[in-house]
Amino acid sequence: MTKLAYICQLCRYIAVGNEPFLKAYNGSYLNKTLPALKNIQISLNNAGLASKVKVTVPFNADIYYSPDSNPVPSAGDFRPEERDPTIEIIQFLYSNNAPFTVNIYPFLSLYGNDHFPFDFAFFDGNNKPLRDGNALYTNVFDANLDTLLWALDKAGYPDMEVIIGEIGWPTDGDKNANARNAKRFNLGLIKHALSSKGTPKRKGIIDLYLFSLIDENAKSVAPGNFERHWGIFEYDGKPKYELDLTGQHKKKGLVPVEGIKYLEKRWCVLDPQVTDLDDLADSIDYACSLSDCTALGYGSTCNNLSLQGNASYAFNMYYQVHDQRDWDCDFNGLAIITHEDPSEKGCQFPVMIGRGSSLLMHGGLSDILKKAMEELAVSM
């Protein structure tokens, strides 16, 4: 057995890059993606895996559009500046019976656009539907996906298999990013995808990958603070909310990961006796630059803390990610260690996973992810 064959025993797809034609990349990968795709396909062929494992490219939904003059799905097409290289990739995928993969995020329709109809981002809203000829659209996901399907139709691939590579809803980092909205969206999404109703243009079960399993507290926040909070599980494998993965809306929640051991229950906070706060702003900035303070942002779970609360949250995050070392709770004499939980309603001051945890000693995060996946299987 080759190394590739061993690795891919449980693989269905291999993703080449991620959103390589994203507008922000200014065309850097337009001429590099297809050669990379072909190289991976050759490796799969040589390993005898071509019939079992398919190679694909996860695209961002910004590679297709409907013109402002006719903003309906049936007017969808690939963007002119990316159309030719995109269709070349489509031709290659189609010839190898591989799917077209797209990442769709209805949350981003709301993010930064206060005029977007809120309920249109979900599957159970009562907003006015979008009419496109005889088709009615009651949610932005269907409209987005059908815009792609119409673009594929115009390119000559009306029966191209399409999978959703990433879709989900964050739980923090923005006014619309919270567990309530995430639960509403994901429950509606799963029920819709498994119902076989499909979209107005294409009926059937929708193949998708829910993003994501667990939060990523070191992920870039350039797009927004919400980027670190897509997980359906917390950093320690606890479910954030009840989610029935069968799509039947039964009270069949996710199961928490067991065997997690934490650091000692102690926190680093701003010393209430301190009166000289000249260095406070710099200390907060320093703490947040080396930890995760996205929960303090506008509309986030800890947005309503006082100045003292903001400082304590920042100090504690730094202290926890550095394994509660005593010297990491000083900040020029501004901080002290406490054994009283400083968490406030809706804002948790976390205690991190201990280095001595049996999970961390035998694989770290990978084991937590593995156990979370096992619990997902149990929940279904």
C-alpha cells in the first residue's frame, strides 16, 4: 500500500487549496490552481484511488454573481475576470467525475449590511420571498446556490455535481453571531438539506460540510472577530447548543467530550487596589495581541464589560493560554491572581485545558477533535 493510499483509506475528497480565486488574492492563483489540481489527480491515478477519491477545489461564492440590473439567480454567471480559468477547472473536474465545491455563508450576507433582510438568512423566516420567473426563494442559501447552478448551466454543465464545502454560523464576534442564531440556522440547514426538496432549480438531498467542528482561537480575524467562533463545540469539546444532526428536530443533542482535565480554578484579573492606570491600555493591547480577546468586540458576548472587566478579561486570556504561569499575571503590577470566578452573565472567563490532561498527553487537540467526531457519530 502506498503512503497516499494509506492516508486516503477514509477519504472521499481531496481539496486543492481553499478559495484560490478569492477577490482579495487579486488573481494570484488564477494560473496556478489547475496545474496543482492535475498533479494531485496524477498521484491519485498512480495510487489506484481515482475511482474512490475525488479531487476538487473549494471556491468562494464570489466567483459568480447576478448583475445589479437583474439580481436574480437565473441571471447568474461567473465573473468575467475569472470565467475562463474557472471553466477550465470545471472541465477538468467533470472529466474526472469530480464535484464542483463552493463555500456559502449566509451569515456574511448579514455581516456589515444592516439593510439585508434578517430572516432571509435563515430557513424558517417570514420575509417576503424573492421571485425569479416562476421560482420563489425564501432564503438566501437557495438563491445563492441556484445562482451557481445557473452559471454552470450557461457554461455548458447543467448536470455538474455540486457540494457545499463549508457552511455554518458563528457564535461570537459580531452582533448576529451567537448560539441562538447558530442553532436556528444549523437546525434549519440540516433539515432543508436532508429533505430532498433541494432548491427551485435542482431537487434532491444537498451534500454539505458543516463548518466547523471546534473553535479556532488563533485563526486570523482579518475578515472579522467572528472567524474564531464557527465551532459547534467549544475549545474543550463541550457542545455550544443542542443540535440534532438527523434533521428531525428531535431533542437529541450533541454529546460532550469526556475525560477533559483543566488547569487549576484560578484567574488573572486587574488588581482592584491599583490606582495608577497609565500603563493599562498598553497592557491590554499586549495581552490581546498574544491571546484571544474577540469576545470583547462590538456585539460580542463580553461587549458590555466595564473598563476594569475588559482589562481582567484580557489579562486572564493571556494568563490561561500561557498555562497559568505566575509571572504571566503581573502586567507591570496591574494584575493579581484570584480563586473567585470573575465571569459575568453571558461572559465566561475560561480556564484552559491542563497540560496533564490525558487527552493532551496523547495527541493534544487532534484527540479532542477525534473524540468530538466520535460523539457526533453517537448523536446521529
